[in-house]
Amino acid sequence: MTVGPTLRCLRDDLRLPVPSAALPLDQVEHPLLAKASEQFADPDTPHERIRAIDDVILFKVKVRRWRGAVHCDAAEADVPVWLVSAGIREDGSADDFYAALEQQCRTARQRYNASHDRPLTTDTHSQHLLPDTDDHERYRVEFATRFALRLNKAIVDLVLGSLRDGHEHALDMAGFRLGVQVRADDGHETYVAIRITGSVPPNITAVILHRVPGGAPEAWFPESSLPERELMPAEQVWSNLMDPKEAARLLENDD
């Protein structure tokens, strides 16, 4: 399990710039993030709770002079554990970061109660530290970016493998299986076939076909069967002519 910082924590506490979505926030290089990811890698590892914060569950993470607060949201199982606050322990002080965090959340509670008819019954209010809409949107963008990068590499690898031996090469992606076969006929034309097995939204099919090297995007043709058999349920096959120059380029770059 990885640990990523909230955008507020990244900018304000760690004083780091927000990278492009090509770099997931859980891969940002910082000793506190590295320690947090190590500490939360095993879900069975016990963690020390910040007892002074009583409105949500936050855990301590420490490395050298860095101190942090980590939040795990059981309702959001598909997102990383979040580093929601961070700071540096001052010389001569054991846990001043956590004392300051407690005071910050007590002050936030006072402000909340002063502006709401129904006061909080907890001693602290730390909702301002937790991941918000921007954090979750960033995570979704990162997920889509990671998928696109993995898909690009997978398609090129599958096409290249089939170019070498003429057989279908396939691998499992998230929720579907992707297969590629490249064949040359007697007329020296090179055909590429894409097989997608599984329930995928139509836009994913278009994304896959668009990324196949050497195939004209507008020339893909849906096949109703395979040479050896009929299509199975949740299986689709598309074919196209492959640009021989692109095929040659792929093989040359692989040498």
C-alpha cells in the first residue's frame, strides 16, 4: 500500500511543487513519504495513533526530524493512504509537531462551533486536513495516466512480439485481455488484428485501436469471427493493414 500526500500537504507542508499527472504523488521523492509507504506497506502492521486528534483517526509517521500525520479511509479502498499533515521537529523538542497539530485542530473546532448552530462534540476538528475533491480528482487523473502509459507500452510490446513470430501475443489488463496478431499474406501485405476479451466501454476500444502503431485510425474493421473459430461472448476483434515502414521501424529499434 502506497502513501500519497494531499495537495495541500505537498505544497504547504513539504514545500514541493505539484508534478504532472505522469508522476503519481505517491512516487514523489521525500523521506517522510518514503517512510510512510514503508510503514504502511503491510496492512497488518500496527501503527501509533495520534490520540489528541479525536474526530478522525490519524497515525504518526516519523523519520529523522520529519513528523507526519497519515489518514486511512476504509470507505475509499481504491485510493492510497494519505499523508495529510507534515512538519519538522525543532531541536530540543520531542513531539512539538503533534502538539501544534492538536492546537490547530482545537482552534478549527472553535471556529466551526462559532459559525454553526450544532456544535461539534469532539475536542478537535481536522476535516480541513483530509483529502478533498481536488485530491480525489488528481488521483483519478493519475490512474488514467498510468493506464494510458501502461497501455502504450503493452500494445507496442505485443505488436513487436507478433511481428517476430507471427503468433498472437496477449496479456491481461485491468478488466480485460488484450491480444495482438500480425501476419503477412502472400501479396506481401501485413495485417494486424486486435482481440479484446472482456467487458470494456466503447471508448476504451477506440483508445486501444488508436494506439496500434502502423494502423490507419479510420481503417479498422470489426471482424465477426476468427479463422479458427467463432467469437466468444464479450470478445471483439478488429483488423487493419499495417504500414510496412512502421513494422520495419519497430523491428529495427528492437535490435
